[in-house]
Amino acid sequence: MKLSRIFAIVENETKEIVRDPVTVAVALLIPLVMLFLFGYAISFDVDNVAMGVLDHDRSAESRALVDRFLASGYFAMAESYQSAIEAETALQRGAVTLALIIPPGFADQLAGGEPAPVQALVDGTFSATANLVAAYANAIITGFGVQTAPPIEVAARVWYNPALRSVNFVVPGLFGVILMAFPPLLTALAITREKETGSIQQIFASPVTPVEFLSGKLIPYGLIAFLQIVMVIAVGFLWFAVPLKGSLGLLFGVGMIYVFTTVGIGLLVSTITSSQLVAMLLTLILSLMPSFLFSGFLFPIFTMPYVLQLYTRLFPAQYFVDFSRGV
């Protein structure tokens, strides 16, 4: 293996990359676009949920309960109703996510130490949000009810994400998704392009060995992948303010190992395909889709069936997503 031949291939591939602005855009801009879009669009936070109130009691206690909802920061008053039909209609047309119904005699029941039932109707169209809204509503109502005679004081503390910010969960997961999507895609396209143009036949007829050819092809895209790592990590920590609790150098080091693994997927695709279109589709199927579905990026792996949990262990994205969130 001669370094001169490797550097010659690196130089030629670098010129091809620079001549093609689309490749540069795909390599550098689209990962950032994905990071910003998903970082802002995917949110599991519950803030300013539209709430409607039907207060049959109209007492100081019922108003205090409503004020407790509004003071929590999770709910915002949208409408008030005169009948249960109005509340149900508002839920049906999507005007509110939560309809709070306070029955008559609410204050008297509290004063007498009796159970004071309150109805909270939640729009369950989006199940994940509905579960959170119902949990917050239940916690607020329970906390209000035990003010008069609190039996037990519970001090709950949230570790590792005390602010409960979705971005602290989503953005580190995006590191694994983005780095699984683009390095293998660029690698597969680079080699299949040689097959489509027929120039790979000239490589076969030259003294260049397969190791030299692959090394020369991979080095430029390895450098691009390094730039991608720098960009996504910098944006994650500086723009989205994701807290860094571990070693930044370790994150870069493991990220480079992860990228070399993903580039191997691109090499595998390039060996079994002869066109760039097929290579692109197959790379997306083998890298991007599993990184979304089987990495724990959007939902915990332990919620999957046991067979799929075993299947996720085949994909490196699962391990890097867990690692990046731990750092």
C-alpha cells in the first residue's frame, strides 16, 4: 500500500466534492437544518395548554382551584362555559385540551371534610400529550385537596433532567440520527458514482489496490463527517443549551468511532448496488429508518415487544444515542 496513491485518490475525490455544490450542501447544511427542525418541532413539554372551565359552584374555593391551574404555568384559560354541553362541544372542535368541571357544593364538601369530586375532561387525540395533561391536572387537583388535611408530604425530585426540557432529550438523540444518515449516504454515492460513470474500470486496470481505493474514497468523507460532528454538537450545546455533564473529548472520540461504523454501512451498500438512486434508497432503509425507530430516539426501547428489543441491538445508533444522552 502506497500513501502516494491514496493521497492522489483523496485529492481527486476532494476536487469532485468541491465541484458539486449539491454534495457540499447535503454534507454540511442539511444536517443543521434537520437539527434545527427536529430540535424545535419535536417537543413533549406541556406549556400553556388551552383550558376551559365550567364552574357550577362559583365559590372562593372553586376560583382558587382554577387559579391553581393557571399559576402552574402548564395551563392557560381559553374559555368558560355555562353548561356541560358547551364544554363537550369545545373539546370536540379542538378549542381546548382540558375541560375542568366543578360541581355545585364543591366548597361545602371541602369545608365538611367530605370527598369533593372534580371532573377533568382531556382531549385524547394525541395520547402522549393527553397522558401528561391528565397527570398534571390530577397532581394539581390532588395538591389543592390535601391543603386542608395533608396526610403525607411527598418530595419528588427529578434527576438528570430536572427542568423536564424535551430538548435535553431530543437533541442528543438527533446526534445519533444525523450521523447515521449522512456519512453512509455520501460514502455509498461516491463509490456507486464511479460504477455509473465507468471510471471504476480504470481503477481496476491500474495498480491501485482495493484498500488504497477505499481509503482514498473514505478519507474526504471522514473529514466531512468530523465537521458534521463538530457542527451538531456545537449547535446542541451552544444554541439549544443542552447541559454537558461529561467529557466533550470523549463524546468526539466515540462520535468518530460511530461515524466509521456508519461509513461501513455505506461501503456495504456500494458493493451490492450499481446506481446512485438504488444506493440512496437502500442506505436510507438500512441507516436512517432504523436510527429513527430502533435507537430510542423518540420512545424508550423497553416499551417495544421483546423481539424488537433484541433487534435494536443490531443497530449502532441505539448505543450512541444512549451514550450522547449520558454525556
